[in-house]
Amino acid sequence: MRRITGKAKDETLIELQGTNDSLAGDENGGNGVNSLSERETLPGHTETEKLQPNKDTVFFRDGVRRIDFVLSYVDDKDGEKKQERRREFEANLEKAGLELETEDKSDSKDQKTYFLKIHAPWDVLATYADVLKIKVPFKASDIPHGKDVPLEWLSHPFRLPEHIMYPQPDYFTFPFDKRKTDFFLINDKETFFPPSTRNRIVYYILARCPYYKDGRQDRDKTGIKRLLSNGTYTAAFPLHDCRYWKRARDAECESERFNLYTHWARFLCFYKEQPLNLIRKYYGEKIGIYFAWLGFYTEMLFFAAVMGFICFTYGVLSYDDNISSKEICDASIGGSIVMCPLCDKKCSFWKLNSTCLSSWQSHLFDNEGTVFFAIFMGIWVTLFLEFWKRRQARLEYEWDLVDFEEEQQQLQIRPEFEIRCTNRRLNKITQEMEPYLPTTSKCARFCLSATTVIFWISLILACIIGVIAYRLAVYAAFASIIKNPMRKIQVVGRFITPQLATSVTASCINFVIIMILNFFYERVAVWITDMEIPKTHLEYENRLTMKMFLFQFVNYYSSCFYVAFFKGKFVGFPGEYSYMFGKWSKLRNEECDPGGCLIELTTQLVIVMAGKQLWGNIQEALLPLMRNWWSSRRGRHHPENHCSRWEQDNVLQNFGQLGLFYEYLEMVVQFGFITLFVASFPLAPLLALFNNILEIRVDAWKFTTQFRRPVASKARNIGAWQEILNAVAILSVVTNAFIMAFTSDMIPRMVYLYAYSKEGSMWGYVNNSLSVYNISQIPDPNMPEEQAYWFDNSTANCRYRDYRYPPGHHREYTHTMQFWHILAAKMAFIITMEHVVFVVKFFVAWMIPDVPSDVKARIKRERYLIQEYLHNYEVERLKLQLSASFVTEAFTEMSTELDKHEVLSECL
């Protein structure tokens, strides 16, 4: 196969005029097409090859053969070695049947980049479609898209045009067989395989094509990935079909990128449905399934957000009915209660009514509606996962993934494994020598990897302990500053309590630490996964997924776990306080606000979750905009007159193999926030909903405008993330039950209301929940420095949050029976809530089948029609063969009889 090398415009005109053929051939290094007669020998060329004034095209210079893949490279100091690799690689590509065309660097805008355009002819496509068992249409489907829905007109504003939602007719499909081409609906061989399938086939060839000579045995020198890693080629990518803001001029070009940008990637389309079939057709099933999952997750978040908003509204409307807050704020009740110091020396005695505002704030999230919402979210997460399985099964059917096996793309051996594993052994299945990693090396690498992960998790825990120590040390400073009447900050002291100031600043510091650790660990996780040398792509992704999620789980959630389950639980009481590192450290364990620790958990959750989402959107949207603003503004004015289609795509960002990995990771971490701790913040699903509406359009914008077109790949489901979501869903039931029992004040209030209240109301609860301690018994190390300010004849006792007997009692300062009643009620609530939610979860999972009944029926019908149609085809084919054989035999017998008559005549 000859390769066509492009030159400048005047040289091409000279070639077309045929006036300086030999000169053009010399300049092309013998690779150029030097005469019209020679061009006519190339397949696909027209009678006269014209110069295309529009370089924004996806076709070869003949305007007929489509560009299926592009490789770019530059000359550098290692030019001879790399040129030899390229020469051998391209020669082997031509042997494989691919057609090549080179664009000289003089035609590129930077005057230094060469572009190798690759086209796969019909024979190559048919051969590898047979090898990869690619499903292609053989009969138009007679199954309608869906049933008429009542009040369907209500959804019209959210619908997209029919040609966008269903870019191609629905067909019954069957794995391609090169020997039965007449079985399939082949109207035009050039357009029978869509561009996504074409670039997938070409990439399959590129990944396995060697770049060594025939006589050599350098089997490791194989594949485009290694050529990219050693710099032989700078990029390898399929082309976008047009510019995203304007349709292609060529009528044969689909302009699907323009349609995706117009109807999907713009933020003004946020209320529209996603064109999933067009996404799948253009980008492949793996990317299509991600956006289908993200869209479905966002739709289900709407119901959780509505219910969370209703619970929050209930807290607002019942604001004035909060008796506990009224008691705290009442000057005759809360103003007369003197509380014991919350820290040593620096913290003074304080009046209970100073926490009036925080008690009102806590009621917004800690009320009766919160229990209902926690139970609802336990059921919601089950419904989400079960309905997603059904949606996934429907997509598997519609996208021809029912019988798909992943060995073609993800179970193939990674080139890195073949390169780094020098040992060989016989594969019992293929009977070929293959690389393998010895057990000793595998164990050593695993141990090093596990040690590294444990070290980084320990580093996270150490940072969390540091933040806790900061909270303990700084609380005293805030208490002395905010509550000191001689300081001007007293102006805001009524609104900002020491607890709130400490919680907010500690949460911000914790968020900064989280982002810093996350930045470094992402690189460490990739490094240790590479060091393990996984054999297949699927194995690589699964190992990296587990490492990253384990780290992210500890990194993002550990601070919330501390506030929810440890803060205020191991405090002690005056005279017997507990210290973080012993009494010598003077870091007394934190106490909860009289309004409860739930408001602090809410603060922690809001700062970490909202901060992560804001930072993620800045990274995904604003930074690329700022980086590409100048080049995009400069290239928007008729770029086709300056840059070719391959040059425009070459400057875009490469969408790596792990591109979707980070998108999934971001969403799964968010899923953890809105399920594990949602009882403390019912508005979390609403924040996630707003974020995801933006996330879908930002991701769509990145794919259509910022990234090169990725190689289409198939995937039946979301992979290992499904199991992670299931684990988080089960854990969320446990965490929310414990939050409601131990972090919220709901159980102590209910016990008081039904067991200890004499009036059958919540009046008196605040006084009941506070124990008494004799101030004179407080040790000197615990006494405040400004104790004289509080002493008068009426101040002999201080109060603290616990259930202990008062001084003078024969069991003074030991737990009362009410404490044990409350503890028993908490444990009973946890067991009851867990069992109720789990029973409902499993019942719902049992009631909802993973595959819809209509999808099962369609799959059976399609298989039946395939068998029937294939049987009829084979019968007709056999009949034609038999009739042809009969005609041939009759003709042979007649010829024999004639020959006998001729011989007999001659004898006579």
C-alpha cells in the first residue's frame, strides 16, 4: 500500500497540474504520488484529485476515505532511532491492511509536527469485526421504543428532538461473520460500521502491531502504547467529526459533536434529558453507561432532596414549639444556671443562656422529622440501587450488551505487564509462551503496596489526631477571647460561641489537610498499582479503585466519624476529667454543646462536602476555561482556514484510560456523604442535587470541547463501583442509627417525655439533663483563673451535661438509673431501626427484579427471531448451493454424453 504525503498548497497544485511530478516525488522522499496515473491506482481516488480548501475534514485528501485514527510525531535528538521504529511500525500497519497518509510538518501550524492519518478499508473492518464479534444489524426491529405514558405532554419541555434521542433506527443485531455478509443489512460498506466502531477496530490493531523486523525476535516491541511512552509518537487519537460550535461543511459528516454540544453540553440544557443513545454512538458504551448512571443518580436525588427539604421545613416551622430552647434562652431558667468550665484555667464559669442561638440552630436538624428522614434514606438507597439495576439491564438490551464479554478490551494483557515480566511459561489454553510474575515477586510487591497504603492511612489518622489536638488547645483561646467582656470581639460573642468558632476553624483546617493528602496520595496510589504490575486492564482498575476508595473513605469521613461518635462521649466529669494524652498534656477531651453535638457534625459535613464539590467544580470547569481561553478565542474565527481537523484535536487534552475512574470516585464519595451522615444534615441531598445538575453539564462540556475523542470501548455496567455502593448503603443504615441514638438528643428527650416528665411535656427537660457539682470540690488545675468574678453567696454549685447523682448523695457523682434507661433505649432504638430498615431493604430488593419483565420478553423474542432468521438464511443458502450443484452435475453429464457421441462419430 502506498502512502500519500502532503505538502504545501503550491506544491499540491503543481502535482495536480502534473507539471513538476518528479520534483514533488523527490521532495516526498519517494513516498509521494507523482502522477495522475499512479494516483488512479490507489483505491478510493477520484479521477482528478482536487485540493480541499476546507482543511476541517475527517477524510483523506481524496475526500472519500475516512480518517479513522491519527498519529502525531516530531523530529528530535533521537530522530534516527525513532524514525526506524516508525518506519517498521508503519510498514507493519500497511501489511495489516491499513491505508496511511502523512501530512508534512510544513503543513502544520507549528511547522514541526507530522500527522499520520490512518484509514481502515472494508476488508480490514470486516476481518476484525469478525474477530471481535461486533454486533451489527441484520433486520429492522419491530419492537416499539416504549409505551404511551398518561399525561406525556407534561414531559415535553424536558424532551429532546427525536433524531437526537434516537440517532439511528433500532435493529436486531447479530455478531458479524465475514462469510455471511449477505445476511446483514449492508447498504453502504463505507458507512456500515459507525466511526466509533471503526476507531475501536483500528486501535485494536495499533495496540498489537509490532515495530520490529521480521527476522528479529523482539516480541516486547509491540503496540502503540509503548511507542507513545518512549516518545516515538506524541499522540494517538481518533478525530472529532466537526467543530463543536458549528456543523461540518461536508454533508457526509454526521456532525454528532455539534449535536451533543447544542443539546447536551450547554448549561442552559440542564433541565433536558440526556441523549444517551447519541452519547453511546459517539463515545462508546463505557462513557455512555457513566452518564446514564450519573443522570439516574441525579434523578433519584430529587426525591431525597424533596424529602430532606420537607424535614428541614418542619424544623423551621416547629421553631417556636421547641421547649428546650425556650428554657435555655429564658433568663429565669437558662440565665440562672451556672455551667462548669469547659476547659482548664482559661475557661470560666458560664451561663447556660449564652448557648441560646446554637440551641435554636440545633433544633433545625435535630427534631422528630430527622428520625423519619434517616429511615427514609435507608429505604431510598435500596430503591436507588435496585432501580439502577433495572435501568442498567434495559441499557444492556438496547445497546447490545446482553451477551457481551469483556475480554476484547479490558481482559487483554497490559503492555506494561508484557514488558516488565521477563519470565515466560506455557499457557495451557493457548499453548503459547506468555509472560508471568513469579509468586515471590508478587508477594513482595503486595507487601510493599499494603505497607504503603497502611502508612498513608496512618498519616491521615495522625493528621486527624492533630486536628483534634488543635480543637482542644484552641477552644480555650476562643473561650477567653470571645467571652472576655473587655475585648471588642464581644460584639459578635453573642452569635459565635467558642464551640462554633472551634468547629468552623477546625473543619476548614481539616478540609485543607484532606485536599493536600488527596493530591499526593492519588499519585502514590497510581505508583504502587503500577509497581504491582497487574496483568489485565480490568485487574488494574479494580486494584486502583480499592486503594483510592479506601484512602478517600478514611480521608474524607474520619473527621465526621470523630464528631459523630467520639466527641463528648469520653469527657468524664468535674474532678475526674479525661485527657487526650493523659493529664500531663492538659488537653481535656471536648464536650458537646448543651444543644448537642449534632450541630457540630452538621457544620463539619457542610464544610467538607460543600468545599469538596466547590473545589472539584473549579478544577473541572474554571481552570480549563482559564487555560484555554486565549487559544479558544483566537481559534474560533475560521480555524479551518488555519488549522486542520487533526491539528485542532491534537491541542486538546488527552482522555486517559483512568479518566472515568476519577469521575466515578468523585460521585461515590459524594454518595457516602449523603448516606452515611445524612441524619445530621437533611439538606445534603439538595446540595448534591444542585452539584450533580452542574456536574453533568460540566462533564459533557469537557468531553465535547476540552478532550480529544476517546477510543470507543464497551462496558456492561459500572464495574467495581457497584459493590462499593452496596457496601456504603449497608453501612449507612448503621451509621445513621448510631447518629440518631448517640449524637442526637432525640432518645434522651423521648425517655424524659414518656418516663420522667410529671406533666407529660418537655418542660423541665433541660434541668433534668444537667447534673450538679459542688464548686468547692473542683481541683485547682481545673479551676478558672477568673473564678472570683463568679463567686457570691448564691453560686455554690455548677452544672454539667450528664446523668449523675448530686453532691451529698450516698452515691454522689455516679450514674443514675436514668442514664442506664437512656442507654438501654439507645441500644433498643439502634437494633429496632437497623432491623426495620434492613427488612424493608431486603423485601424491596426481593420485590423488584433486577431485569424488567418486558426486557426479558424482548431478549427472548430477539433470540427467537435471530434463530429463525438465521435458520431461514442457512436453508436458502443450502438450497442455492444444491441447485447450483445440480446444474453443474447436469451440465457435466450432458458434456460427457456429447463427448461420447463425438468419439462414436469419429470411430464410424
